[in-house]
Amino acid sequence: MGSFQIEGGRKLKGELTPQGAKNEALQILCATLLTPEKVEIENLPDIVDVNKLIDLLSSLGVRIQKKGPGHFIFQADEIDLNYLSSEEFRTKGSSLRGSIMIVGPLLARFGKGFIPKPGGDKIGRRRLDTHFIGFEKLGAQFSFDAKSHFYKAKAKKLKGTYMLLDEASVTGTANILMAAVLAEGTTTIYNAACEPYIQQLCRMLNSMGAKISGVGSNLLKIKGVDALGGCYHRILPDMIEVGSFIGLAAMTQSDITLKGVGYEHLGMIPDVFRRLGIKMELKGDDLHIPEQEVYEIESFIDGSIMTIADAPWPGFTPDLLSIVLVVATQAKGSVLIHQKMFESRLFFVDKLIDMGAQIILCDPHRATVIGHGRENRLRGIQMTSPDIRAGVSLLIAALSAEGTSVIRNIEQIDRGYQYIDQRLNAIGAKIVRSSS
């Protein structure tokens, strides 16, 4: 188990370039299975989860050529379907939640898709019903082996249909969408997720010859085609990393410019941080966060306490609520954080309380943060990262704290953030990585 030793209280200054979007990358990589032709992808982040999925695709028989950092060509013209029954596939597939999205493409192109129960963050229940109900509506037969924990879907030929998703699941929408593009007839998906990741996937599939309309809305219509071709696709900047760096700048009283943030795809993210009192300036597509002594949380018009809650797009992403919570500890004022979508994501606040933060954990979904405008600085402690986003939140807290902190289980952070210690050290942080 690796660890970071962080010297807190250092102001940072310089430029950071956001990595490619992790959540988009996982979808785009799975989509390469839909065609035997070459698919060229740029701006892939060099992170654990993406590299695991690339390795899984390679084991399936996808030919992979690396042209440069984050730049790959994939060709799925010789897929080994027997690999789906192997013990190695069980091990690799179960280590990564994003692996679930290979099922839709495999089902559409080859008539069957298997996946062991996938892993990922331990942030509460993350059911897969939406995926397989969608496949069944397209005509697939679904089975789950409770003993081996294998999900299986088979179909001779998928047929288009109308469906109303029971939840606007991002990965569920992506999986069903990738199955529907090769189905016979027209598929209508209502209550579809419409995050930028899904919009990007739709644009990529259309460039491959798919016929998808309604992109950017929660009503997608897909006219099935017989086959898809190759394409070129560039992944967006990671909006979660952009939000993380906005919070980092505020907490550490740093002057940071984020280069090429893809501002039009950030949705509510900048406005939510502005509600915490954080100043920022857009220059072209670069976002400048100036050094601030104090930032003050707004209240609602009637004077009631500010509430920040997550919601499906275009609402505020749940992946940044951990960051917002940490940033609020050093703000002036109070805020209620309401994590609606996952019931275990706020349990890391005990570590912040140990650091001196004033937080009331109301229940698994709500926490009230009482900020004192830096009058009570956080103090360095030893802690363990429970998941990707909480891990980076704790790293930001440690960078702003007095004294030295140690964060263990940094493999969780590496799953989602590319060379985070090197990039922050380059602008003035002091983070030492150790491996046990």
C-alpha cells in the first residue's frame, strides 16, 4: 500500500493542464469493440482505471498501437470470445467497474457479452439493473450466476424498441446506447443520461456511422445500422479534475491557472464554487483562480443556509461534493452538503474532523460544514484514502493544513488522477510518494 507524505501550508503558483476525462475515456475505449476498423483516440489519461481497461481490451484480442502520451490506435478485428470464459477475464474484469461497458458492444456485434461482478469505489450500492433491463428490452436474454458472480447477456439479433430508463445512469445509458447502434430498427431511450461523457460518446459513434439524434437531451433516438467504421476521437478535459484544482487553489490560497478547461462542458461546476465565495476569471478557455485570503459562502435570498446537492446532469456532479465539502471547512459561513446519489460517500469526514474541521454528519447523505474563515486551520494527521474523490479531497486538506500529513492507500487516488504528486510538486507543493 503506497502513501503520500505532505507538507502542508505551502502556497502554490503556476499552471496546471487538466488530464483527459476518466469517465469519458472508459466509455470511448469500450466503443472500440463495435468495429473491426481502426479507432484513433487522443488525450487518454494515464491512470490506473484506464490502463486496466486497455489491458483488458488487449487480452480480448484488440490490437493496440501507442503513438505517444495519451495517443493510441485500437483495432478490434480479431476478438477472442473464448477469453470471456477464462479465469484471467474473471480476475481482470472484476477489478474495474468500467469493464461493465464492454457488454453492450460485444452483445451488439457478436451476440453475447459476459462480465464478472465489477469492482470500483466502495461508495454504496451501485446496481446494474438499468444495464440489463435495457438489454432485455432490445431482445437479449439475461442471466446471473450467483455462485460465480457472472452477468451474461445473449441475443441472435437485437431489435430496436422504446424504453424508459428507471434511472438516468451514465454507464447504463452508454452501455444500452452502444448495443442499440447495431440493433435492427429504431431505439428510443427516455430518461437517458446526458452528461458531456454521453454527448461525446454519441458524437464518436455518429462519426463511425451511427445514427443518433437528441444528443445532449434525455431523449435519444437511435436508428440501427448494419456496421460501424473507424474514426478519430479526442477526449475532453476532465471536469472533475478542473473542479478539484479550483478547490485546491482556494484551500491553499494559491494563484493557479488551469489551461484548456473545456469551459462550455463544465456545466454548474464554476457557479457552485462561486457560491462558496471563490473568485475565478475565464481567459479564452483558461481559468484563472487568484490567491484569496478569505472566501465567504453565500446564503439563499431569504437568508437561509446554502445547500449544495448532487443531481444528474445538468445538475451538480456527485464526484465533486467531497471537494466542495473540504473547501467549505476553510470558508467563512456554513453550508449543508446533501449527497443524494450514494450513501457511503460522506463517511470520510471523520478524518477531516480529526484534522480540526467543524462538520456535523447528519446521516449517510447529509453533512453540515461550519467554516470559520481560516481562523481554525486544519492540522496534519495520518489517514487512509477510502475512494478516488475522497482521497483527493484529503490530499487538498493536507496541502492546506499546518504540519505534515500522511495519506495511505494512494492507489485509490492513482485510479483517477494522473501523476498528481508530480504535477502539484511542479507548482510548489511538497508531496513525497512512498511504496510499502
